[in-house]
Amino acid sequence: MGHRKAAPRKNTPDQQTSDNNSVQPGLIIAHYGRDLVVEDAQGTLHLCTARKKLGRLVCGDRVQWQPSGDKQGVVTTLDARRSLLARPDPRGNERPLAANVDQIIVVCAPEPPLSEGLIDRYLVVAELIGAQPLILVNKSDLFSPTAQAQLQARLSTFTRLGCPVLFTSTRDTTQIKTLSQHFNGHTSILVGQSGVGKSSLVNLLQPDTDIRIGQLSDASGLGKHTTTETTLYHLVGGGDLIDSPGVRDFQLWQVTADDLERGFRELHPYRGQCRFHNCRHRGEPGCAVAAAVSTGDIDARRLASYRDLLQQALQREKERYPG
């Protein structure tokens, strides 16, 4: 005897509302003060607020959120972060800038003059959060062949540490295509001083930047001329790019002396090799790091930079914990 197929059940209005308001995953792609723009799994943008208990959420955060109206919602849960980039606020407290970054692109140019000390600080941060650093020398068309060769020699210290160095120009499409390959598969952030051409790079890597800004403006309801502190772009060549004006400089304000040693990659093989277990590599007898400098295995400038940053870290610790 056959069985009749049951007619499909229609959701009642209450059930439909419940389904529409279910918690779902999202990605924070922009931040406007207390308001967040969250992208859902389909790529639709929603203006959201966050529950206070979650603390400060930032671009790149993976979250769980619940719709509360037409393209609006409430962020209910922060997913575990793989990494967090932060800087101090005016009161000296930690101010998160971007989350889940796995590649830090340090952008340099002929002007302002390149600072190895600044690159050292960026590389310390990259090492501590587990991100791959990449040094990008922009506006390379302004270099003479001799000047570029000299700069490559200066940067060879970083390439020996496993940090790639790329020369690029926004006028050279071949170089831009090569650069795009380094973004694919990563969540990257551009860092560097003002005037090095970060905005021009973003516009070339993401040709529909203006369209995306318009979408963000529509989602936020704040107008096209409202500035966002940080924005995440899905690059046409693959990968995500976080653009933030807040990372022009890194002062290692929360890095301890122990953190700093971990932040200098070339010091890792010499842990436990010094005569004294608490050696800070500042001229103590039997220092394995100093011996490595004398043999050329560690760059002398990098050790001097480490010592300068160490002195700053120890001074901060002394001020925080006097006596």
C-alpha cells in the first residue's frame, strides 16, 4: 500500500522571524566608532553594534552576530583571534587595531628616508604575533640603478633573516602583478610612514576601491565622506588587505625584555648558550650572541638595535614596577 507524501510545511510568521534572527558567522570589515560593518557568508554588509562585554572589536575579527532589522544586527560573540595588532591609546592602554593578520607589509620609499630601526620594530611585532613580514620598497622608478643596488645591500640583513624584499612601482603593472601574488592566501596589513604611497598601492591592488567605499557608506548610513579607522578589502588577486592609518609607526610600548628577545629571530638559536642563564647580551662575559656577531653570524647593527630597544623595555618595566 502506497504512502501519501506530506505537503511541505509552511513556516508560521513567528517561525520565519526566529529563523531570520538566528545567530550566524560574520567578518568585521570596517569600524565607525561604536558601529561595525559586518559581512555575512553571502557577502552582504550589515551595520551592527556589539555587546559591551566583548570589548573593542576590530577589522579582521571573526564574530557571531544576530540580525535585528533590515541589514542591521548585534554582534553576540567574538571568535578566537589568531593574532592581534595593537597600539597604545592616549592613556597608555592597549588599543586593538586589526585582528587575524598573518602578513605585515612594511612599505618604504625614497622619501621619507628609510629607517632600519623602524623596520626592526615592525619585524619584532610580526615575530611576536606570528605574522610573516615582507619589506616593500615602493616608487622604485625614482631610484637610479646605483641607488637601488645600495639599498638592496642595506636591506640584505633582512633577507638573510627570511624576510623577502620587493621593489615595486605603481607605474609598472608587471611588478604589481608580482606583488599581488604575495597577498594571495593571506590577511595582510600595510604599515609604513606617511608619503610612501600606501593609498596608491591599495587602489592598484583593489581597482574597485571606490565602489567598496560606496557600499560601506550605504551600509553605515554615514555618507561617503565619513572616514573609517580601518577597512578590510577582498583583493581581486586573492587574499585580504587591511588598510589602517593607525600603523604608521610602532613603538614597542608593551613589549617586555623577554618578549624582545623572542622578537629578534636571529637570537633564537643562542638561547641557553651564554655562560649566564640571565644574559641580556649587553656585553656580559661568555655571551654567545656577542660571539656570533664577531663571526658574522649576527649583524652588528641588529644587535645594537636590540640593545637600544632592550634599554627602553627595561626602563618601562622599572617605571611600571618601581622598587
